[in-house]
Amino acid sequence: MSTTTAGALFLAVLVVALAAVHVPFGDYMYRVYTSAKDLRIESVLYRVIGVDARSEQTWAAYARSVLAFSSVGILFLFAFQLVQDKLPLHLHDPATSMTPALAWNTAISFVTNTNWQAYSGESTQGHLVQMAGLAVQNFVSAAVGMAVAIALLRGLARTHTSDLGNFWIDLVRGTVRILLPIAIAAAILLVAGGAIQNFHPHDQVVSTLSGAQQTIPGGPVASQEVIKDLGTNGGGFYNANSAHPFENPTAWTNWLQIFLLLVIPFSLPRTFGRMVGNTKQGYAIASVMATLFAISMTFMLWLQLQHHGTVPTAAGAAAEGVEQRFGIADSAVFAGATTLTSTGAIDSSHDSYTSLGGMMTMFNMQLGEVAPGGAGSGLYGMLILAVITVFVAGLMVGRTPEYLGKKINPREIKLAASYFLVTPLIALTGTAVAMALPGERAGMLNTGPHGLSEVLYAFSSAANNNGSAFAGLSANTDWYNTALGLAMVFGRFLPIILVLALAGSLAKQGATPASVGTLPTHRPLFVGMVTGVTLILVALTFLPMLALGPLAEGIHR
């Protein structure tokens, strides 16, 4: 079987599996967030945190709860890392010291669902911090994104109300009923496939051919590996991330990890359709995601299978940066999936991709990670683009635009437009400032277009809460730790505030009956319009910078 055929089959089986679970899993998540009954463990948690399970919140109260919970998470994880040398299960001689700047960057990274890591996980963080700090945030940061998406769906479905549900209820249910059960089952599968799960320290063994000592790092890996993918987080227990055999042992575990990082984002449109009472609307949003996914994957596979490596003419360039157990095609599928979501996990080096292949990974993030995007964040990002599309369509025909019976008035379009502009502004401003400072330019491994690509990738990744990187950039400096930390904070929470404000505005409206001038938003025409608006807006925003980086590098070669 040829490499191209094997890669196509790998992707086809993945698509079939995602299609098979779309309806049952989407319906299950709908029942989780609309059920009137609480599980016993949930009732206990509500009493512990002092939450009335029958109370609801306005958009402002919901937003305050999100910010308060996340702020406490940042402070706790920041302090946890700084005192980890005094706690059990710590590495006695970490290769990278946990400075306040690095601890700040890492705390923000995991709380914002970014999981940017400016350090080697196995030689910096102790087992206790990995389990009780980083892995916990992998669960709850994903649950936060899902909760915000559900709040927006309530805003679209409800009328004449200011209530969007209760953040604390949504947070607990998303964690207890969705993330935890799947994570437990999938962790068992990973262990069966060869991933490790133990509390062993780093063992020194004589195992090399020359008789030299080799360090074998142990740890609770499988449990963190599953939620890093399922919650679209991305932080690896090891520096090599999913290219490490202890995290990702075989070709089928590689497939499983890609499935996990896509399953929630691709199933949530079904939940959307059920919540607004029209499953065709959910299929339309899923179709937009699938179309963008197919376009990206087609280009990614073609660029990597036809033109390999950063130096295409060199001997062995086809294998440059690629884990040999998975091969070029499967690695390209992983790269496309991890950057189309907000995951950021990797099983190959994106810095070693062709210039245009590397550009595709950047462009995927710059889409706003909506194809299908992160857990929750992908759905609310796509719905924002749907709102912008109906507004554009309304301008074309001279009518007040409507979406699902809600009028898109000046307030709504201002919130939607602001949402779209936030992350490009952060990414491009951060890149511009870094390139203007000689000291920060020195952090680039490469000069010229590829050096610019390293910096642009970093800020695109941080602003869109992805977390992957072009490995050539030395980002563990006080400046980069601070600047990328700010990019992650503003890139996560400003859009969330705008989404919740939009949800609150929509929920207060009544239902506008459809008329002959209403644009049907469940048909192929609308799917094509949203796809086109997404691609055009991103191209207009980022094309000048891409032309100076990966496009210039590709033309030069």
C-alpha cells in the first residue's frame, strides 16, 4: 500500500468514526446540559461550593463566574509550581528551573486551554504538579469552553429573558458527565496500547549499545494524555509530546488521539441543533466545519506528500521532523487536526514542514480554530461567523438580518465583529513588537522569512489558544513568557466576554417570524456563504504577514 493510499485510508476511517458518533454523542451532551436532575456527586459539589442548583445567571454574572474561577486557577497553579520542590513526587534536579515568569506563563497557558510549554515537561514538572495541577486544568478549562458555548445556545434558543443558565452547574456537568467518563475509558485503551501510567521516578539504566547510561522517565502519563486531546488542550507530559512512545505508542493510538481531539467539537453542532429545536441548523454548522476541515486536510496532505521537509532536495528530507512509526501522511493528518482545533498536541515537528505546509498549520489557527475548533470554543466561534454572514447577506438585500428568529441589530454585530477582530489584533501586534525588538529577534533560530514564521506562529498559537509552536523559537525568556502569557489571557477571555454579552442580548429578544425575505440558514447556500466569509476574512487579515513569512520562503525555494 502506498503512503498516499495509507494516509487517505487513515483519514477516511477517522471521518467515518466521527460521523458515526455525531448524533448519539451530540444528543447525549444535549441531555447533560438540559436535564432537570442532578447526580448525587454533583449535588455534593454544589453544596461544597455554595451553589443553588436551580438558580440562573445573567450574562454578566455568568462572565464574572468564568473570570473568577479562571483567576483562582491561575493563582493556584502559579503558586503550586513555585513550591513544587517542597512537595512529594518532585524531580530533584529539574533541567529547567521554574522561574516566576515561566510559572506565570505556564499557569495562564493551562487555565486558558492553550497549554503552551516553554520547557520540557518530563525534566521540569514533578508528577504531583502534572497530576493535581496541569491535568486538572486540562479538565476544567475544557469544561469552561463548553459551558460558554452552551450559554450562547441558550441565548439563541430563549426569548424575553436575561437568564443564560448557571456557570457552576454547566462546569460541573461538563466535567463529571462528559469529560471524566470518556477520559477514564480512553486512558485504559492507551495503557493497553502501551502508554505508561505509574509513579516511577526517572530511572538510570545501562541500555545503550555503547554501555552508556540512559534516563527512562516514568509518570502518570496516560491519564494526562487522554484529557489533553479530549479537552483540546495539547500539553504533553514529555517534550516530544505525542511523538514520544510513552505517550503515543502505536499507529492505532495515534488514530485514537486524533479522534479524541475532534470528537467533542464535531459533535457539539448536533447539541446546538437540539437546543434551538432544529437539527437542520446543527447539520449546517457541522457542514461548514467539515468543508473547512476537508479543504485544509487536502492541502496539508498534498503539500507534505509531494514536497517533504524544510530542505526538499536533501537526502532523507522526507523523514525530516516526522516520527517514523507514523509516517508522513498520518503525521500531516495529526498536524492539520491539532491546529484546526485548539489542541496544539503534535506528533511531528511543524518547524520541519515545507514552508507551505507550515503555512497551513498557521492558517488553520488563524481561521479562529473553528473547523471544528476547541471544546466549546469552536462552536461559539463558528456561530459568531454565522452571525457575521447573515449580517453581510442582509446588507446585500437591504433587510435587517436575522438568525434563528433573532434580529442582528447594531449591538449584536458590534459584539460579533469585535470577537472576530480580537485574536488577529493580538497575534499581529505581538508579532510586530517582537520583530521590532533586537533582543527578541535574537530568540529566532532562523533569520529571514522562516524566522518571521517562527514568531508569527508563536503569537498566532497563543492568541488562538492552540499551544503548538515552531520549535526554532527560544521562548523561555522573561519577555516572551510575559508577552505570550498576555496574548493567551486576552485571546481567551475577551472573546468569552463578547460571546456571553451577545448571548445575553439575543436572549432578551422575542422570536421574529420567518418571512419571504428571511435567509434560510440550513441550506447549502448558507453553508457556502459562511465558508466563504470565513476564508475571505482570514485571508484579508493575515495574507500580508503570511506573504512576508511562509509564502516568501516557499517562492524563494
